[in-house]
Amino acid sequence: MLTNSNVSNMSPAKRAIVIGMDGASMELVKTMIDWGHAPNMAQLLEQGVFRPMMGVFPTLTPPGWTALSTGSWPGTHRVMDFNIRALGERLDQTVWGINTSLCQSEYLWNLVERAGRKPILVKWEMSWPPTVTTGIQVEGTGPGVSNHHQVAGYHLFVSGKWTPRPIGGERDPETLDPSGLQTVSDIDPVTLESVEGKGWTDLPTSTQPPCEVELTIQPLTRGREDMNRGKQGTPKPFFGLIYAAGENGYDRVRICRSRSGVDTVTELGVGNWSDFWLDTFEIDGADVEGYVRMKLITLTPNADAFELFVPQIWPREGYTVPDEIASEIDQEIGTFLQNPGRDALGVIDDDTYFESLEYHHQRLADVATHLTQTREWAVLMVETHAPDYTSHFFLSQADEISGAPPETIQRCRDGVIRTYASVDRMIGRVMELADDDTVILVCSDHGGTPNQFRSVDIAEVLEEAGFIVYKEGTREIDWSKTRAVNVGLVHVFINLKGREPDGIVDPADYEATQREIIAALHAYKDSETGRHPFSLALTHADAEMVNLTSNLVGDVVYALRPEFDGAHGKQLPSVSFGIGGQHSTFILSGAGVRQGVALQRQVRVIDVAPTLCHLLGLPVPRNVEGGIVYEALEDPDWHLNALETLAKG
């Protein structure tokens, strides 16, 4: 008797490994491969197939990863943006998009479960709150500070002649880069004082008079307020004892819980990291255990400059499904780390960031290795956000088109290279988990491009054209005079009477207002360059052309040319610019896949899920809109051939 199970057992692949890289354009990945900085991706490319992949619009994390994970466009899955319009509310009210409960399509991992098989997700983007029921999930909330788990974000204690390390240039806004917090202080200023009269005991031998510095850890600091695990954290002090162990001035800091030289947590020389230690913090009146680590970045011999870095404090438990997986990671592997310090880029030195990034990547590989070696699994999904971190920081001025000084271009290019080399080392370790029956996919949600000109502020454009009106002397919108506003990254909504709470535009004037907005965007000229920045402006109905449908889509949708955007977001997914681009990465290798082929026909981000399902002999997720990338397959008709074989008995 022929059954689906019979056919599925003859599928080309029995397992799939999916490695996601947020913000990694195929253009830049291919450059890193060609320059010799990504040998593991080079191997996958040479032994498999690849193509620049067409992603979603806007070129943004929430819609991109959700499309890739479901096989459906944003209008169907409805995770449109980081900031999605709140239907029925005033147009300046939005819904935060990092939330699986918003998704109206079935995720690939839930399809795998529905088919009776087991998925493992390791920090897979846009997968929290968890929807896994029989599989395993480790974290998965979003970029950097956008998580529900961290005890605290980074701390950077500085004193004296300390200076940050910016690269200069324009910063992408938090609406685009929510891990680059711009409304909180980057540093924790401290003062070095004499220990005299402070009640210290058991001081070490020092050739200089010892100093103290109070280091206060503030739980919940440097996290997104709307995603923090609590509301109020109780400050926890440590005491740094600075002394001179040698003859060349101050060179050591001893971290103590009290003003006792033997109540020591760790001791550091310049450039040294401590081990992680488990500590207890209070959040909303309850104790939470978290892992702490420190690095003494700077201590001058005369102590006129001091810099001590504490990366993200990660909890011991509460970030996995099932819950006991966190305890297993704690016991068998060691502390996890979700954010390597992206929000500290340009504040700490580059070397410290890349040391933290390497730990982060290797821990992702450690967790993936342990779980796959101790559990049944069919699909492993691992994601790194590091390429996007570098897109928002280093890539911005890594190309000569940025106009940056040569030394800045070199620093930024080195940063891009170091990022992808670290990602590639992680990929190499995950590749080791594959056997001959495993298909491996390396993919991304969108790309990234360098900066050239000042980014266009759509609110300024709409204000200049008279659509947005502010109350006199303020930046508060006057809804009685405002005809249209921007919502999210690429949407302009008309303040329509009868639809919006404060609507003023008569429905009879709706289409005329659409035309007026579109004409204003096309006519807009950048004052500094004399160029027209808008590459596209469409009505709500015409936005289906860029796969945007539903009542969450603006009355007008627009796109910018890449030279007038930041790293990504408002650019079309087909853009190539400088050493970057917006094409998503698609490298497929292993069981059932052709070898050494540069695909010629279009691949779309929504094609990923159905293609993997086809290779694994699985049904496709509900609401899928993508198709199978037949050009990539050794035997596109394997299922028909299997039926024929089974029929012959």
C-alpha cells in the first residue's frame, strides 16, 4: 500500500541545518568568500548552489525572518515591521513587531512538529514567545537588547582621560536598529578615590597608594523598556581595589564584594577578562541569578584613565523551552550570551567587542552541538545577528563611496572582515553536525549597504509638503491640520475621516490625497545633493507589486534609493550598492542538492521553507505562498520517482 510515509522515507534529505545571518547580503558574503575570509561558506558554495535571494519589503528583520520561516509574504503573516500600525488607534500608536502571537502563518518548526519530527532552535530570530511544543528552543527574541531575558545590559565604568571610539558619520535610528539604543547613556562614570578612611581591610602589597572605585551594577539597564523582564532593578555595588603590583605604576584591579581585600570575586590586569561568575540580583523584589564577567580595558600607570567593561548579564534559567534545557546548558556547557555588545560598538575598543563576539558565536555552536548530539532532531536552526550589527556600524563607512577618511575606511573594512570571519568559524562548527543525509542552508533576511548621503527623514518631507503639521512651538502633531503621517518604515497613512480617531480627510478626497502624496515624494529634492531620493511611491492597491497587502499597509508605500537610506530598511530588496546590497543570502548544500551551481532563476525568501520541506519529504507550512527552488535540486521529481518505485513493489 502506498502511503505518504512510504514516500517520505525515500526523501533526498533526512535532516536540515539552517544557519541564519541577519543583515548579510549575498553581495557582501560573496565578497568575503572571494577575499578568503569565509572558507566554510566557500566550501558550502562550491559543493552546493547559491544565488542572491529576493527578500521582503521593507528590508527589515521582523517581516524578513517571519517570511523565511513561514514561506508567506508580510501581508499574509502580518509581522510587517518593528513598529506596526495599531488598527483603530491614532496613527502615532503602533504595535511592537517582535512577537510571534502576531503571526498568522504556520512556522517551519511547527510544521516539522505537526509531521511528527523534532526541531531545535538556537537563538533563531523572531521566534519568541515560543510556539514549539515538542521541540527545543533556546532564546529567539530579537536583535541585541530586544530580549525578555537579560538581567542587565552592558556596563562600561570609566574615569579620567577616557574617550569613546566612534567612527563618525550618521547613526541609523532605533526604528531601524533597535539594538543601538540612543536614548540612554553609553557609559557609567565613576571616580577613583583613596582608600584612606574608607574602612578597607586586608589590602594587598602595592608600590603605589591603593585606590578604590565603586562599581554599581544596575539590573535592567540598557535594555528596551518594552521588552525588559521586569520594571525595577535594585542596584548592586561591587568595589574595585586599584593597586600597583609592580614597579611601573598601577596595573591591577581587584573586584570585591565589600571593602575587604580578601572578599574577592576576581582580579584583573590590563587586557584581561575574568571568568564568568554566578551572582544574584533583585528585580521587582525577587532574586534572579545571572552570570557576570568583566574586562579591564584601560588602567594607566598613574590611574588617570580607567575603563572596565561588563558585558550583558545573562540569566541562569528562563530562556529555553523546555525550561530544563537552560539548566542543562548551565551544567554541561556554561553560560549563554545573547548580545555580544552591539550597543557598545564605538564606545569600547573593537578588540573587546570581537572577543565578546567570538565567545557568543562559539557558544551558539556549543549549544547546537550538545543538543543535536543528545536529542532526536530533524531540523536545526541557528541564527547570528552579527552581520546586521556590522551593517549598522562598520559597513556604513567600509566603502570609498562613504567619503570617509582612509583610516576610517580601513578600520571599518577590518570590522566587516572580522565579523564575517567569526560567523564563518561558527558555521564551520555547525557544519560538522551534518552527515550525508543532511541538507545545509545558509541564509539571511535582508542585506546591508554602506552610507553615502544623509538619510532622508520622511517626516521632514511630509512636513515640508504640508501633510504633517505640528502645534506651534512644539513637535507635537496637530491632528486637526495633519492630513497624512508616516508609520513604521515605508508606510504613509492618510488621516482619513471615519477611519482614524482624529481623521480630517474626507473619503471623497482619498485618491486625490494619495496622488498628491506620491507627487510630493517624487518631486522632493535633497538640498545637499540636488538629487531625487525616492525610487518608488505606490498607492495601497499598487503596493501588491512589492508583496505588501492587508489593512496594515499604508495608503502610500515608498522606497528610497540606497544612497539616501541607512544600512537597510527603506531600500528595495533588489538593490546592490558599493560592496553591499539588499539581496538576501541563499547558499544550499548537501543531500539532494546540485553541486557547484550558480542558480540563474529567481529565488525568493518565501521559497526557503517549501524547498526544505520538499527535500525532507514534509508537507509545507499552512498559508505558504512560496515555491520549490527546483533548479537547486539534483532530482526535482524525486517524490514521483519514489511513487513509481514503490508501485513496482
